[in-house]
Amino acid sequence: MSERTFAVIGHPIGHTMSPFIHKRLFELARLPGDYTVLDVAPEQFPEKMSELDRLAGYNVTIPDKQPIIPFLDKLDKRAEMYGSVNTVRNGKIREGFTTDPDGFLKSLASEGVTLSGDVVILGCGGVARTFLYEAALAGCSITLVSRERSALRRNALAEDVRNKISGADISCCLVSEFEQSGRETGLLINATPVGMYPQTDACPVSQKAADRCACVFDAIYNPLKTKLVQRAEANGARAVGGMGMLVWQAVSAHEIWDGTVYDPDDIRQLIEDSAAQLAKSF
């Protein structure tokens, strides 16, 4: 096993901010560490595990977060509950973790946002799963919103969380129903790809719906300010983009790999620098 080589794996995996962020985190920790990008499709795991075992650790992105699990020796409690892994630590055994929840919660906290009260989550994929679990664990009253074609998957996700978290308060509805309800929302979370580069003019909800939100969190980090974030800000609402979550979940990975503790001011600077780096790339 290479002592200080790390990577991010996924498929397809083109432009990613991971090398920039992780290399900076190694520098801040004053630790050596090479970080690369590996394209690994789920069906390639049987033949690729020997190559991955030569790494000290690696990050996992879509679509590999669930297919990697059968090839690991141990999962931490959160990864086991979520059924998803985004960080692997190699050693005597292969250990899987999920740092997405930490990235989400620390990103909110750094912007002075508390995960509580009334929460609306748009989407029902892997990203939405993270937000739904954490909101349920925090005791929020949650509405899971999807398009009609995703209703079965949405309902299955809601039921999965209800089964694992006693007393989880989750209701489901369609986007059209949410739009027509006229309801006020404490925190609106976008867990869909709507608004992501290059379709930056798209927005998952109307201006009227955005106007009814006290706070918006958009998991998308490219662009830095999605149409949804812009609409929320225009109404004077607090709005948080996805770059902070991306950096904070990387910080948690380094805590797992090396036990590193970072200065919050350094991380805030890294978030700003990552945003500037992204702007250069597009």
C-alpha cells in the first residue's frame, strides 16, 4: 500500500474540485499526500480493488457510493444506516465512512443556520437521502417533494427513513402540490441537479415558492450561486450554496485518515479559494 497516496473515484469523473481541496488540506496539516482522480465504474470493482488497496484512502462519488459497500470489510454506523459510503480508509482492513452529513451540518452551522423546525427537501436521490436522514435525526417536520415520475422512489426513501428513525415526521408531495400550497417554509433544501452547470437558468421552484422560504440550502456548488440561491437572496432570505458542504465533507475525510484538526478560519479561507478556483475553471 502506498503510504501517502489518495484519490477520488467515480464514473464518469471529469472535472472535480476534489484534488484542489484535498491537496490544500494536506498542506494545511503539513502532511505529505498525493491526490489523484480515478475513473472506476461500479462493475469494475472486482478487478480494481487491488489497485485501490494500494491507496492510503480514497473518496467515493456517484455512482459508486453504494456499489462499493460489498467490497469493504467494515462500515461505520452512519454509513451502515445510510447505505452509502463516500470515504474509505485502507489499512489492515477496508473501512467505509460517509462524511456527507458532516459536510452538510457544518456548512449550515458556519452560516448560522440551525437544522430545525419545518424543512422541505426537493428530490429523492442519494443527495436527498443525506438531508432527509439528518433532518429526521434533528426532529424536523419534513416534506419530501418530487416530480410525479419519481413518486415511487420518493415514497420508498421516506419509508426507509421512518423504519430506521423512530418518530420521523415525514410527509410526501409533488412539486406541483408544493407550489400550489402557498405554504411558508423554514428551510428549503435543493437536492436535485436542477440549476447545475451548464443549465444555470433552471430553478427547481418558482419565484413565488422561493419567496415563501426563510432560508434556502442548495447542494449545487457549480454555479456558486444557483438561480434558486439568487431568488432567495433577492427576497432577503438567507441562502447557502453547496461549496461549503463540499469542503467540510473533505475536512471530515482528513479527520478520518489522519486525525487532523483544522482551524475554522483556515477552512473558511479554503472555501473562498475553492470558489475562486471554480470560477477560473468555467
